[in-house]
Amino acid sequence: MTKVILISDEAYKELKRIKKKGESFSDVVLRLIHKTTYKPLSEFAGKWVGDDIDFVFQQVLHEREKPSSREAYV
């Protein structure tokens, strides 16, 4: 089934630029979507580079302690 979508001229130009020979625009969109699929967190294990892990960890803990706008205040 075919659907009509509207995209900006800029988006069209970019899709056309990266489109490979013999590839449809649908193929381009699907190729790009498949490149951005989510990876399991386990794929990132052990990937941290740098000596600032303690600082980053403390920042994460600090951010978690802040109340979020979703929390109900009574």
C-alpha cells in the first residue's frame, strides 16, 4: 500500500542526495530507520573512556534526586 507524505524541500534534497542507484525513497527511509534501531544496554558495557566516571556518576545521582515535573505535589 502506498501513502502520500509531505516533507520539506530540504528533507527531499537530503533524501535524494543519499539515495543509492536503484533505491526508492521508501528504501532510503527504511535504511535510515534500521541504522537507528535501539541496541541493548549490554552492548555499551565497558565502553566508557576517560577518567571522569566518578564525576559523571555523582552528576547522575544528583539529577535523580531532583523532583521531576511529573511528580505530584500534595
